[in-house]
Amino acid sequence: MQEAVMATARPTPVAVNRALAQAGTHLATWRRLQQLTSDQVADRAGVSRTTLHRLESGAGASLENTLRVARALGVMDLLVASIDPYNSDVGRLRADEELPQRVRRPAQPRRRTGAEG
């Protein structure tokens, strides 16, 4: 039998908790603006009402479930566009560059030992 390897849980950074709460509030506001119940949105999104409540309360949800709810509210394209790197100053400056397929750490310079000297 294989034992499940559990990753050590790291505390969620304050900025991430703040963003979760803010995103949840925004999604709940979109729902209310459209006069939709949580049951209606959960059903349209294909998620449980509990998942929707966790998302709206800032407790978080998977990215897939977040996008499902955003799609049910008609704002998925806005959410996806908001993270488009080419809508940023850096992205626009580097838009013509060919991006590498992978990014690797730069090689560390070798330290000289007393014997090499």
C-alpha cells in the first residue's frame, strides 16, 4: 500500500484572505443585482449551495468552482480578462518578445575552494 503524502499546510497570507473576502463579496453582489437566489446560482453553476456560500463568504473555493459561479453570473469573461498579462504595463512592454517555454533559475556561480586557488 502507498501512504498518502500530506503537504504541510501553510497559513494563508493576509492579502490572500483579504482578496478572497473581496471576491466573495463581489460575486454575492453580482448575484443580488441580478435578483438570483443562492439556490438558483448554485444550480446554474453546478456546485452545491455550501460551495457557493463558502465562496461568497470569503472562505474560498477551487478555481474551477469560482469560474463556474462567475459563468453562472455572466462575469466569467471579466474575471479571466482581469488576469490577462498583456493588459498590464509589463505585458504591453514585452508583448513583442518571444517568451521562453520554461523559466529556470540562473546557475549559481561556483565557489572557489582553497585548493583551487
